[in-house]
Amino acid sequence: MAHQDPAAPQSASLPEGKDLVMRVIPMPADANANGDIFGGWIMAQVDLAGSVLPARIAKGRITTVAVNQFVFKQAVSVGDLLSFYATVERIGRTSVTVHVEVYAERNPADLQVVKVTEANVTYVAIDAEGKPRLLPT
């Protein structure tokens, strides 16, 4: 039985049964001096993608209150097609926690799909004054 290098890219497929909430292609302006996409840029995209389902549930304003976990699994390159999938993990009285998975489709001539990032993010419904409010029932 052959052993795989755990650091080698693992080919995956896009997940089924999860909500595709966003797709984006990183551009050269999003890259660092090494040519990889800035982690902070990816985090901002995850925050945007993660807010889609909580905003629907809250039926109004929400704010990010916690990034409970954020794991960078592989570097992201200029031109990768990033697909963001979200699933609701928990709904509280005022908050919604979602799990976001990010997959990169790269090298169209010999397509590879790899999971590059995943995170758990919590959002809270807020009122016009920015104070927490109960989620609608």
C-alpha cells in the first residue's frame, strides 16, 4: 500500500448537500510578494460568504462576533476559482454559527479541486443601534 505525502495537494470534489453561497477569482492585487493570495483577503471573503445564511435567518442586520476556528489548508493562487460553501452549525437566541468550506478549482487543462480553507464563524442579529436582538421565529 503506497503512502501519500500529507503535505501533497489532495484532490477533492465540490461538496454536495451544502449551500454554495459565493464564488470569486482572486486577482494579482490580492497577492502577496510571494505570489500567493493574502490570508487576510481570504478571511474577508469567508466572512462575506459566511454571512449569507445568517442574514437570511436574521431577516435584517447582523455582525460578525467570533471566528471560532480558521484553518488554512493550502495556498491560494491568482486565477483559482474559489467556491464557498456554508452550513448552519447552530442557531441560538440572537446568534447563528456557520461552517464555511472553501474549494479551489485550478489548472483548467488538468482540473484539480482542492479544499483550501475552512472556518467556523458566529454572527449576531443586531438592531438599528447595533445592540443584539432576538432572531425571528
